[in-house]
Amino acid sequence: MLVLTRKTDETIMIGDQIVIKVLGISDGQVKIGVEAPRSVKIFRAEVYEAIQRQNVAATRVSKQSVQNVAGLLAKQSKRKE
């Protein structure tokens, strides 16, 4: 991990297109601004982790769901015969 010290209005560059700027520091909080292309997704870590958990949960399929779909497909197949 790279650790840098910055003051208000100072910036950090990530590559050629991402700029991190310290906007203010007060009461133990640092306010930062991020300039990046729209194609770069930017999330707070806790939001990113929640999205990842939801994506994993969405890929889980119950045995019952598979059996239901198989039954529907079998019915459609019989209708076409």
C-alpha cells in the first residue's frame, strides 16, 4: 500500500485520467473529490462489498427452482410434439 500525505487542495494522480483531490479536513474526516472517466466505477468500500454480496447471492439457484424450470420445459416440449 502506498501511503501519501496531502494537504487541502493537493491532489494525487492515478494513471493519466484519475485525480484524487483533498477538498477539506475537519473533525477527523477528510473530504475528497474524484475526477475520473465515466467508464470508471467508483464506490465507497462498504457499498462495493454489498454489491459483491448481492451479485453472489443472485447467482445461487435452488434445487427446487431448477426442478420447476425443468418441468416447464418438459411441458413445452410435449406441447410441440
